[in-house]
Amino acid sequence: MVRYVGLGKESSFASAASIVRYVDPVTFSLTPEKEPVIFRTVASRSPVTFYEGKVTVTGDIEIPLYPDVLGDFLLMLLGKVETSQPDATNAPNTYKHTFTPIEKWESPVTYTLELGEDVIARRILGAILESLSLELTPGEPPRAGCSVLAVNFQFSF
């Protein structure tokens, strides 16, 4: 059972980052899948050897919508943010963040996710969001549903 999800922005693709924000998930269903590499020869029609292939991590996370993590989730989804200070004199602590999708030739911003369990923590590297949904129901706390896609999976004790 996952007790927390940690987020950290990576400096380069799939390089482990320090975790800077933590959230408590409502629901969680991330699973790693290994795609085998099959080695065949011309002498045989059946596979000769199987090798471990790449790992992909897919699934969904639902969390309470906290204002401090909404920017991270928008950046994981869209890939680019521009920050400006509209009125530095009269409102020095007010900033404007504009999130835009990346172009197809640009690299996305990736995150490290840490999934804390009872005894171990799992790290997922190179994570982006495929989709993000916001649920705003009267009388209930707001929630965010995230569909995650990542490229690496590690265990730590």
C-alpha cells in the first residue's frame, strides 16, 4: 500500500532527482512492465533467447488537489512554464506562471516519483503525465487524477 508520493524535477531525462514535495494519494495503480527482446536466428523459426528489454511504467494516481503541487502536475503534462512578475513595485510577491505545451522537437520536463510504502520506497524515473483531470465537486475537497508514463523503476530500502 502506497502511503505517500514524492515529486522531484529532474535535471536531465531519467536522472534521479531529490524529492521536494510529498502528497498523500487517494488511489494508486502504477505498474512496471518489461518488454522482452527476442533474439532469433535464420536457422530456426522459434526464438533462441530472450533478453530483458526496456521498462515502462504506466498507471493512474488520484490525489487531493494541493495548490503547491498543481504547478508540478501542469509542468509534467505540458512541458514548459514561463514565470514573470507583472508588478514588481506594487506587488513584489505576485508572480504569473504561463504553462504551454512543448513543440514536438523539444524534450519534455521529467520528474522522479517516489512511492513510499511500509518498508521500502520505489522510485520511478523519467515520469511525465499523459493526462490530468481536475474534479471539483461542491462540498468535497478538490481532486486531481493523473495518468502517468515513465521509463525506469527502482527499489530502495
